[in-house]
Amino acid sequence: MTTRLPRPTLPLGRRARTAVVAAALLLLTGGSVGYALHAGARQDGRPGSASADASFTLDGPALYFRDSATGRVAHRPVPPDSAGAPTPGGPACDRFHTAGESALCLRAEPGVLPKTYAIVLDRRLREVRRITVPGVPTRARVSASGQMLAWTVFATGDSYATTAFSTRTAVLDLRSGYLVKSLEEIPLTIDGERYHAPDVNYWGVSFARDDDRFYATVSTRGRTYLVEGNMGNWSAKTLRQNVECPSLSPDDTRIAFKKKVSDDPSAPWRLYVLDLRTMTETALAETRSVDDQAAWLDDGTVAYALPGADGRPSDIWTVPTDGTGSPRMAVAGGSSPAAR
């Protein structure tokens, strides 16, 4: 049975905040927004179309990722069996994720008012739906079934390391075609009480296998929380503080996340795994600061992007999820990892 979500209305406080953000975007041509526009510019020579080559499909097992040299999606064998050259020819994307029969490609369109195309692709990487949203792309996720998609854009600012940012997170149900334009309208409970505030931001959605339950980050009044949400009854509740960019394990029992461990804006986070049954945390062997939503390659390994040395584009690394071992580079010059 398909659940049709209630259409959330925009409270007066939210309308006022949206107007302020829109006005700020009209005025800000430099600073953090200017940086985000510059970073999203087409400097990699990628084509104007998001289309993939006809021979490039979602056939696994493989590690799919965005190739920094071309701005297009490529794939290679899943680490540690990563010998051989990557296979190019995927769509042109700034953020990418895939699972089940679907893929989600976020493409930035820079301008005085930046916008993002959220492009839904089928198994053969053919476009089936396109949604235009204001802002700069930052997170993309597809549920294991391929039926639920989520994306986050920066409305203002370009970094989670500062408080001067605003995000907008949307969820699309491909079964019904229903689009939740902003998760900020979901009824939120913090510490057992219904919560209202004009500064609520959501990002980093990760879906459970039932396509109903999801996890995400919510921030308000300078704090971040892990949220467990329910699409069926349209509700969300906080579970724990200081959890960002959750990524649910294939067996739905653990969450990989980045935790703030320092006030140094150049290196504020470290990767952890949270056991949802015991609520115990395990620090992973990656000690560098990771500003990414990790992707599970299997039940024991996650992949994530880190900036390359000497200003090079990011590389994709992997690390065991039990705190043992050491990080290993999987792809040089890659980002947005997703295993199939």
C-alpha cells in the first residue's frame, strides 16, 4: 500500500526566514556564496548534458564515483579488489548516489542565484525526472530499494564547519511520485517534547530498508542531533547529540557518522560508528577530518572522500567499521562513492 504523506504547510516563521535567505542570496556575490559558485563552475570540461554513454549502466558489483578529472561518474571493482582502470562514461554530476534500480545525480548550475538540478536516473542511467531547487548541492542518497531519494543543498554558505549556513533537504518517493520539498516541516521531537524553532536545518538523510524509517542530522541553536524519522506517520525524534551525516549499515543496525571533536574549523570531525542497539560509539582508524557522508561498501567497510594533497581534487578512501585496520586509498581523484 502506498502511503501518501500529508502536504506540510509553511509556517509564518519559515516564510519569513525563506524571504531573508532569498534576499541574502540576491545581495551576496562574494564571501562564502561566491566561493561556492566558483567551486561549482564547469572548470572540468564536462558536457552540458547529464546523459551517460549508452554502454554505461548500473550493473554491479562495482564502486561508482564521481571522477574529478571529467566531472562524470565512473566505476571500478569494489575495493579491495580494485585492480584495473576505472570504466568512464557515466552522467555529469556534482554529487551522485545509486542503489536498487535508480540513481540520483545532482548538478550545480552556478549564477548570482545558484540552483541545482536533482536528476533521477533509471538502471540504464536514462533521465526519468528532473527537479530544480535553489542552492548548491552537498548530499545525495538513494534507499536500498531505489524507491526513496533524498538530497541536500546549501541555501547560504558552503561549509558545515561554520554556523553561517542554511540547508534545504528534500525527499522524493518514486512509488507515488510525491515530493517533500523540505524536511524542515516534519514535526520534530527533542528530548520527548515537540520542538519549534526558526533555525532548524536538516541534512544527510539515510534510509532504512523498509523505505519508511530514515536517519538524518538536524541542527538548531548551535547543536546537532541524530534524528530518526518516519515517513509513514510523518514524525521525527532526536536520538543523540553530536552526530552528523549518518549512513545506515546494510543490515540496519549501525550508523557511520562524522562527530565533531575539535573547534578547529580546518579539522573539526572524526569518523565513528554507532551501534543502534547498544548506542555505543566506535572511533574508526581514520584520524583525519572527514567532511563527507560515508558510504557502506559492505557490512564491515565504509568509503568516504578526503581532499587530495597539495590542493588536488578529493580521493576516495576506505576503512574498517570496527575501529581496526588502517585507511586505504580506493580511488585517486574521486568523490561520491556508492557501492552496488
